Amino acid sequence: MNAQKANRIPISDYLASQGIHPDKKYPGYLMYRTPWREENRPSMKVDIKKNLWVDFGNGNEGGT
């Protein structure tokens, strides 16, 4: 699989396949607790339409 095909996989589908589910659902985006650190509140946003993620708890790191 090349990068273009991989970028078409919905991030939310990939996370679900790994057993990671959103804490909150909003129109157009989902909020998750980051899987790589302990959190009390969700800080990772996944934009469903743009298929992008951003981690607000880590200097706004993100991508596809």
C-alpha cells in the first residue's frame, strides 16, 4: 500500500480497528483521549471530513 492509499483510510476506522473509540462525537469531528499518554479528558481531534487529526495536548501535533 502506498501513502496515497493509506491516506484514504478514515482515521476513525483505523482507531476503531485498534480498539480506540471516541469519547465525544460532534458534527464533523470526533474527540479521543490520546492512546500514547494517560488523560482525564479527550485532547485529540479527528476531523471526519478532512481525515486529519490534531493532538491539542502535545503542541498541536497532527496530520493524516
